[in-house]
Amino acid sequence: MANHSSVENESVIRFPSDGKIYLNNQRVFITSTAAMSLLRQGLLEMVGEIRTRQFLVLHGWSLGVHDASITLQNNTNKSKEEMILDGPKLHTQKGHVYVRPLKLEMDIKKNSFYMEGIWRHSHEAEEWKKLFGLDNRPTCYTTIGYASGYISTILGMKVIVTEIKCEGKGDDCCHWIAKPEREWKDKEVKELFSFNETSLIKELESAYEQIKEERDNLDKSFTIHKRLTSELIQGHDLQSIASVLFETLDVPIMFEDHQFNVLAAAGLDEKEIIKNNEQMKCYKNTKMKRFKELKLEFLKDFKPAVVQVASQHYRLMIPIILNHQVTGYCSVIRPTDKFSILENMMIERSSVVCAMYLLNDRTVIEAEQRMRGNFLEEILSGKMSKQEIIKMGHYVSVDFLKPFHIVVVNVFHTEHNVKEEIEWKDDLVTKISGFFKKMSIPILITYKSENFVIYIQDDILNQCNKTIQSLTEEIMTVCSKSYPCPTFYSGISTCQDNIELAKNQLEEALTAVKLSTKSKPITSYEELGFIGLLIQTGDKEAIRKYSIQVLKDLLEYDNRKGMDLTKTLYHYILNGGNLEQTACSSALSISGLRYRIEKIKDILSVDIRQPASSYPLFLAIQMLIILGEIQFDL
């Protein structure tokens, strides 16, 4: 074992006239170092930094192996040590770098090896600095690959060369060391040489296969996208789009709205659809923070995300964006988290197609509903004759000669500004209209102040095997699911066969809705009995004065003390004098309620436990609620 320095030997370059250039009896060609740096730049753009480093190391390794093989073949009389030292000379002769060995220690019998040296004027470091400036890591990947391949071939064991200083980092020289692979503990260094001497051809073949796969995926995605677009142009619905995706991808598909109500599904039976949908809703509700971390709710991250919803229930999900809002989700469903590149590509395209469908559907509904809403407002105003109304009915597919109901849906305490309120009311009108459109029920709907007004034909109810009460319950479900925060109440008019009296039906529904409560959010006018009739047909001013006179002392006490004993009295009578039920509906303790009941008795000087005394008080409160004289959250 000894220290050696390199020996400068002359190399012979011949330039014959036939265009063939030889160096040491090997044909070579001359190219600029800039060309190699452009190759590196192209690789970085196409395959990324990690793959580029491995590619360059492998390229250098192949060159080193080639030169070492020729050295072994032509120098059978030389020792391994001499051939190792020929490597730096060959490396220098080829113009890659100037090599100066500093140290060489080797023991063939013990398979031990250590070498150290200096590189100067590395073409890789120079070109890297020109293109990108100084780096924070060594840049001479082809050079370390060449040295590693050369030494490994001469010794017959894998030796790795790496830089501890590099001109590409701004160091004054490239300082390198070489030792057997087994002695390297640095994971990054070992990964850089983890190609297991795979040939450059095989690397290129692998890259070609990846490119071919991507090309095939693009062709398939383009074909599927054409089919999806065709379905859209032909006016088919989301179910048709989901079926096309399932047919081509052979994997279950689900489309859901932003509340995760199912819009369409394919590749699943009815039980599986319900199960997957319920699991997704459970995931969203119980793991809200994790769901938000997926960034599916954020428009800037419009890309698919893999979600483990439950055991053996994974989704590749992407939001459906409409008017800068998340209106739903597209999902590919698998029992594992392995989703193909094609599935990623197609779920993105399906999201766009779904958004186009929903936009078109919403536009049609809004345009139709605008016309229907304006028409209903004209009818309710009483300015149109019966003949004009019947004539207009042909344009909205409604026979106004048939009996009908008016249903009012009231929104209690909205806390939006004017613009937001108009937007969400327009949106809710669209959702209610869409609900009826799915059932092929022709309606008219508009909103006036805090009330949605809906015209519903009575004979349609028989066809759908529904009552006006059950249909109103379904309307309320649509409202509460779409906007959970506001409180919705509903009032139902009697059935009328004269469209000219629609304004009276509206008054009936408005009267009924005023007596709806949280425990009973839907009230029909027929339930009011003679109270409703009295309000509708009697002298309202006289009724108002009478009711105020009956409750005068209690109302004055409430105004003076800032109390709500009138509300307590109403709940007490409404619950049949049951203290527990009254306390629950009034959010009071039993002891607090007892105190209030005794106070009410003292103020009114009547025994409110007796029906003869309580009933007139109850009617008076109801009449004042209907007339709008008093108002409280029921």
C-alpha cells in the first residue's frame, strides 16, 4: 500500500479526412460541454431532479465500465493498482475534468479499498453554474459515475465515488473519495447508485414504456371525454354520465351534492349506494378537520384527493365547482387506495362535465322559474282576469281550472345581508323547483319578504299518492337540508277551485304559518277552525281591541318589566297545563315556571288551570299572533 500521484502520458488524436476521429485507437466525436448541460436541463424538466441525477450517474458509470473493460483487455501484464491509476489519466484525456489522485490504499486479498483525489475544471460544475448558479449539493454526477464504474470494473466489486467538496457548490475544487459500497452508510449516496448496473438502454426502455403508457392514457381519456361531452350535448343526465364512466373504467362511480346527497351512481346496487353514501356522510360529520385538510373545499387546490372513508372504502374525490362554489363531488370508489393514472385523469374531466351539466340544468330551471314566479306574483296581486290566467297556464303547463293549495314556507330570523339573502333565497327556490321537477309535478313558486309561496294542484297529489301535509313535509326537508341554520315554518291553505281567489288562499296560508311552532312546524288553515274564519271574515280591528283588552294587564306587565309572561302563558295552555312539557318548550326550570304561573294568576286574577278561564286567553294570544300584534319564537 502506497501513495501515488498521476503520471502524465501523451495521448494521440488523429483527424483523418473521412470524418472519423480516434483517441487512443477508439473512435470518438467532439461536442460542446454546453450541449451536455442542455441535455441535463431537458432531463430535469422531463423526469425531475432525482431521476436526472440517477440517469447521469448511470451514464457516467457506463462510460467508466467501457473504458475499464478495454484497459483490462489490453493490459493483462499490469497490476490492479496500475490499472486503477490509468483511470484518472483516461478521464483527464477525454476533457471531462483534470484529475489529481491524492491517496490510494488497497488490499486485494482483504477486498479493502480507499482512494481520494482532487478534480479541477469539471465541465459539469462549470455548466451548472452557468445555467443555475451555485447549488447546495455536489453537481458532478456523470463524473462520479465514471470513476465509480471504472474502479468497480477493475476491482470486480462495487465501489462508490462521491464528492465531499464541489466547484458547483462554490468550493475551490472538487474533492472526492472512493470506497466499497458496503462501507457507505449515507442513504442518499446509496440510493444514487441503486440502479444495480442497469444498462442505459434498459433505463431508456423504461422511460419509453412510461411515456407510451401516458400516451395511451391520454388517448383513452380523450375518447372517454368525447363520450361524456356527447352525453351532455344530447341532453342526458348525470346518471348517463356516471354509467359511461363505469362502462369505460370498470370501477364504481358516485356523484353527490355538497351535502353528500346522491345525484347519480353506477357500478353499485341500491344497498351499496346507500351504505357508501352513509359512510361518507359519517366521515364528513365526524372527521370534519381531516376532511378540510384534504383541501377539497378550497378552489385553489382543484385536484383529486384519496380519502379512506371506512374499512375497504377508499375514494378518489374531486369537487364540482360551479360559480366559484363547491356544489358537489365526483368519486371513484375502490376497496384499496390504489387508483390508476387514468382514473385520476378521468375524475378531473368528469368534474368539469358535471359542472357543465349542473350549470345548464340550473340555468334552465332558473329561467323557467323566473317566468313562473313572476306569473304567480301577477295571480296573487289580483290584477289578472280568470281568462288571462287560464290562457297563461298553457305556457307553464298548469291547468288553472283545477283545485289547488297555496303553501307558505316562512324563514325565521335570517342573519344575512341583503345581497346574501337574495342569493340564498334564489338558490333555495331553484332547489325546491328541482325537487318538484324530478317528480314531474308542475308548480309555481316565488318568495315575498320572508315567505316562499308555492302553488300546488290538488289532483297531482292523488297521482303521486301524497297528501298536501306529506308533500309539505318533504318541502321542509329540502329546505332544512339545503340551509340547516335558519328555522323554517309552513302554513297550508284550504283547497280552492277558483284561481281568482288565490289571494285569499295566500292569506289563509299566511294566517296558518303564524301559529306554527318548533314542535309543530307545519300548520294547515283547517286546523284553526273558527279562529281562522273569524280572522278572515270578521272585523279585524274589533278582534284586535278585544284580544288586547283580555290580555291588557299581562301585556302591560311584560312591557314594563321586560318579561315574556305572555309567551309562558301560551306555552302552558298549549301543553295542556303540563309543567314538564311547558318547562321544556320554554327552556325554563320547573321552579322558575311555577313562579311565573303564580305571577300570571296574580296579574290576571284568574285561575288559568280552569279551561273556562284559560281558553279565552289562549284564543286572544292566537289572534294577536295572527294579526302581528305580538311575536315570539314559538
